[in-house]
Amino acid sequence: MDESELIGLREEIDRLDTEILTLISKRASCAMRVAEVKMKADPAGAVFYRPEREAQVLSRVMQRNAGPLGNEDMARLFREIMSACLALEKPLEVAYLGPEGTFTQQAAKKHFGQWVVTKPMPAIDEVFREVEAGAVQYGVVPIENSTEGVVNHTLDTFISSNVKIVGEVELRIHHHLMAGPNTKRDRITRIYSHQQSLAQCRKWLDAHMPLAERIAVNSNAEAAKRVQGEWNSAAIAGEMASELYDLDIIETKIEDSPDNSTRFLIIGTQEVDISGADKTSLVVSMRNEPGALYHLLKPFNDFGVDMTRLESRPSLSGNWTYVFFIDFVGHTNDPNVQEALDVIKKTAVEVKILGSYPKGVL
């Protein structure tokens, strides 16, 4: 490539950058006008974040993307543009299972973008409480891991809470071994991490650091914070924790399973409209009698509703012998879903809709 061709390409990039800048500014201005219209129509109850609308936009971006950037890469770029524009309308506050630097915070940033204001909470039920009280607009809680299974505390909290599920996000979990800048690998005698993370990295630790003591703490972020002042220790945590606590990553992606991922739920108080690619979650309690599970499952088959998950939990009340958590494809406003639910309600002790929401796009 000669110098004149390179200069021409750089000039083309500069021209395109100017066009992109102009279009993003126009989009931001339009978003501000949307906020003005919403506030004028309903000053007290204006809703600025619409999960179904954002899912539709991101899905359309991925469908129309012609490359060379991958679909998810392009959608992530648009996610950040949307996040910045939404912050002009109304900055969102989102509670998550803390402390800072956890995978749950990383999931919140992935779903809402970098312009969201995140608020760490010490426990899952505190995240629910913040949302119910209106202290934040939304919350992010873990619901299941591909290797460790469901998070029972989250399931149990849904039974007594009035919050709604408004979205979901899946996060690929990569565990990194990290330590302070003055820590030498051959001097590490203890490794801190959450109990699940230690379990998910057990084979790697057995092979590469068998003599190091493994100490379980409340979160990976707490593990990263602890090693800041210890010259002979390391932590297993995510990349966000290394950046937050100024640690060096010694080894990357030490998890035993390369497909390790966690699904998180976005909780709020609003009802979500149909997006075109939706899921619904509900809790059903059944009587302790023969055929109870059959009567619960049969309507899904009869009306063509695709069930994607069924979990049972011990009753928290003497009135509920069996409590089933169910995920299925579709929205409660879909006719076949309504028919299936009508039949289930005739035999169930109670049916509680946790929410209909867009399937995770990213």
C-alpha cells in the first residue's frame, strides 16, 4: 500500500467519524425530546426505560448487521449509545448483589450499559427490598449457573416479594488469578475467592497451585479487596475486580469449564409489553395429591407452550406443599398462554406470575 492510498483511507475514516458523530448527536437530541413528551404526559409516572423496546432495537441491529463486525459486537456498540442517551432522559439507578467488582455488577453493566448508576447491596433480599421501596428503579440478581445450578435464595425471595421480572442477561464467567503488583507467584501461600469460584477452578488449582491454602469469602470482590494488603496471597475474581482494586492478573480464564455462564434476572415494578421474543416466569403451588404434577404440565403441551425450566422448592408456608418455578416461551398476553394458564389455575392452589419479559439479546 503506497502512502497516497493510506492518506486517502485515513481521510475517509475522518469523514465517516464526523458522520457518526453527527448522527449520535441527533439521536441524543431525539431521546431528550422523548423525555420531554413523557414528562408532559405523565410527570409523576413517566417510564423512561422500556425493556421490550430496547430488546427490539438490539435484535434489529443484529439482524441488519452486514459486517465485518460481528452481530454481538455491533449490538454492544449500540447498547452503549442507548445507555448514554437514556442517561440524558433519566439516569437509571440499579441495585445489585455487591460489593463492587462482582459478576452481578458486571451483568448490570452489560444489560444497562456503562451510564447506569449501580448500587451494591449486601444480600439478594436487600436488592429486592430496594426495588420494592422505590429506592432504585431496577435490580439485578443471579438466578442460575451452568455448572452450579439455580440460586435458591433468589427463587425463595420471589415467593414473598411483589417485584416483577423485566429482563434477563447471561454472562460468560471467566475467572482470573490476580494479586498485588509486588506479589510473586512462587510466594503465594493462600488464595481467596467465593466458594463457588473455588469449586469452579478446582482442577486448575490442583494442577498449578496445589499447596496454596484456599479460603472461601463472601464474594470474589471481597477476595480481591483482601489481597491488596497481603504480599503472599492471590484472589480468583473477574476482570472488573482487578481494575477496581488495582491488581495484576497472573493467569487468565482458569475456570475448569470453558462454557461456564450465569443467568441474571432484571427485577422492577413495571409490566413489560410484548417484544416479539419473550419469556414468562411464574410460581405455582399444587396440592399434595396423585396426578398433581401431571395436571400442572399437561396444559403446556395441550396449548403448544414451550416450557424451558421447571424447578421445585420446599414450601415456605404450611399451605403450600409443592412450589414449582416455571419458565416458558411466550408472553402472558399471548392467546395460547392465557388458555394454558386458565386451565392451570383450576387445579393449582395459587399461580403467581413473576413477569413476562424479553429474552436476553446479548
